[in-house]
Amino acid sequence: MTRRHGYALLSAIIALIVGLSAAIYVGVAADDGTTSTNAIGKGGAARNPAAPASTGIWVGAWSASPAGAEPGTETTGMAGRSVRNVVHMSVGGTSARITLSNLYGQSALTITHASIAVAAASDTAAATADTMRRLTFDGNTTVVVPAGRQILSDAVRVVVPQGSDVLVTTYSPTASGPVTYHPHAQQISYVAQGDLTEDVTGTGFSEQTPFWRYVTAVDVLSRDADGTVVAFGDSLTDGITSTQGANRRWTDVLSQRLRTAVESGRDLPRYSVVNQGISGNQVLANGLGRPADNQSGLSRYARDVLSRTNVKVVIVDLGVNDILRNPRLADPDRIVAGLRTLVRQAHARGIKVIGATLMPFQGHRGYSSAREAVREQVNAEIRSGRVYDAVVDFDKALRDPYNPRKLRADYDSGDHLHPSDKGYARMAEAFDLKDLKGSAPAEL
């Protein structure tokens, strides 16, 4: 072998090693978005044979913010039971990975078996058999997630259709609690006794639940999307009064509206839409507990928005609960200052921010003329263009034209605060889709 040929062979070997190293992906992070190596993988030694080989871009297909510690699970957690979460995909892909959270756990969460599959139909725990995939974490089937932490699974090759329901199932054999959950899922999920993680029939999942447990995100490797839109808000974004299991939150309608527009040939970005709403959420104030249930928008923003996958745009709809839940009269200047802080943090990551005006709530038990004046002051500042890159005027879209302090009757769910399905659809229709184009300005 000549020296020249020897150098060529050595270069080829080095290139191969670098390529293989780059292909190995495992993500372990604290729930505040910082890197951690505290999650421990053990158990099965075989590497995941279904690692992605297809091309595409990783985007968020579904997400739900960890909202609190589930009451009644303080001691045993979900020990000895399989938890099958049903989640709805805003975009399709050829590979998938999940995020599990133990943010509110007081002890380590041991998951010995986890799977992902496409649901056989709506409102069922049954899976499409040939889509059932075992999940691994750094190549291992067992993972230990320390209290206060989250972990990203390895990628697994599975075709996930846009608009499909996906089943994410976990099994933990040991007591750990309390359970990190999202209470207002507006979607029925399932629980079974014993390890039925890879069961495709769904017959053993006899217990129904309105919660999402542990799982906080599903990403897909997609050829249909180039980035992620994150909706960040309170119960109005969470979709608390939308029809259960029907995916009629305004974020669902916006996702479909954008997809339809792109498919019709309009010059619009190809984005997925994920939902990071928490009912009762405020810009400024945390809930009780340590870590706090229902963390403030400012406290959870890095985790729930800035650390999501390939985020291009965030839509902020927060502020109503700062007005309604403050025992004293809320300061509109402090609310707006908090919103501006969210915008600055997004701009530092190159993320564009669209902000929503605050919708009316006359007739709700928390209404007063003084609180209405605060809402109007916040909205005036938002409409001035001095807070966000673009504005979606939910207030104008849903208010009663004869009494702008209250929701229009057919947009009102009946509690005079949250929309009906028709109201949520109107919120999605209020967007100028062209506002999704472009990136964050260098200076607002």
C-alpha cells in the first residue's frame, strides 16, 4: 500500500467514526431545560434496532405541559400499572421520540417498559398491530428519571400519519410519586393492571382517565413540516371547554387551517402546532407547592417553549388569570412587563412572537368593572404594537358587538369566560396566517 493510499484509507475510517458518532442521539434534560446526566438507563442491553434511517426534520407533533402533582398518587404513583396516553398528532412523520417528565416526583421514577403505536381508531386503547414499537433510552429498555427531571427517548422508526391518535404507554413496577400529570387533557386515556405495554388489543385497559401522565411531548421526523409553532397560554389554550376527544381546541383548528392553506398552494410556512396551555396559568404568579403546581408563564417558559423542538413561532395568550385570580386589583403595567420579558427571551433564540388580546368575561363570577378596566389597559398596550411582533385580536373576534365586555352568546360555553367549540374555531380563524412567516426582528 502506498503512503497516499494509506492516508486515504485512514481518512475514510475517521469519517466513518465521526458519522456514526453523530447518528447516536440521546437527550436527558432537567425540566428547566438545562442539560443533565442524572437519568440512568439500564436493563436490556440491545440497541434500538428501529433507529431512523429516513430523512426529514424533527418537529413537535404533540405536547402538553406538566401541570402539577396528581392527587392520590403521593405514595405509590402508578406502580404495577400500565399507563396508555392517547395523544393527537398535528403533523405526520416517519420516526418518533417521546419526552417523559418526573418534574413533580419526590423520588426517582423507574420505567421498565415503554412503547409507542398508532391507535387503531379514535376513542380506543387498541393499537394498529404493525405500528407497535418498544421504546429505548440510550439503547436500554429501562430508564430511571430522577425527581424533578425529564428524559428524551431514542428515536424509533414508525410511520405516524398526520391527524392520527398515537398511544404512548409506560409501565413502572415500583412505587414513585406523586405522578407528574396534565389534568385537563380533553381526551380519554387508559390504565391497565400489570405490564401490558405492548398489548395491541387494548382489552386489558379497562380504566379510563381524563389525564395525561408522564408523557409531555412527541416529536416526529417529518417531511411535511419545517418547524414548530408553540401555543403558550392558559385554559383558553388548553381548550378546557372544548368537546372531549374531538380535538376542537383553537390550536387544533389552527393546525388544520394552516395545513389546508399550504396544500392549496399558498405561500406559507410548513409548521406543526403544539399546545403548551395550562388551565389557570398566569404570567406572573406560581401556584402552591415545591416545585410549584401550575408554574407561572415566566417560570415555565424556558422548558415549555424555548426548549421544544425546532420552534419557529410562539403564540402567547396569557393575562386573564393574572386579572381574575389576583386578590387585589392587578397592575396592568406588571402584566405587560411580564409579557415583554417572554418576547425578549424568544427573540434571543430567534423565535417570532405573536400575541393575543385578552377576551372579555362579563357575567363570569370574577367580573368587576375595575378588572374590566385592567383588561382594557392590557389590550390597548398589546394593540399598540409595543409588545409583540404581531397581534391576533381574540377580543375583537369573539366579543358581543352590542356589549364588548362579554363574549358573543354563540361563542360562549356558558360560563362567560371560556369559548364553545364554535368560539374556539373563531379564535383559529382570527389569525392572519401570513403573520407566521418570517423570523424574530433584531429589535422590537
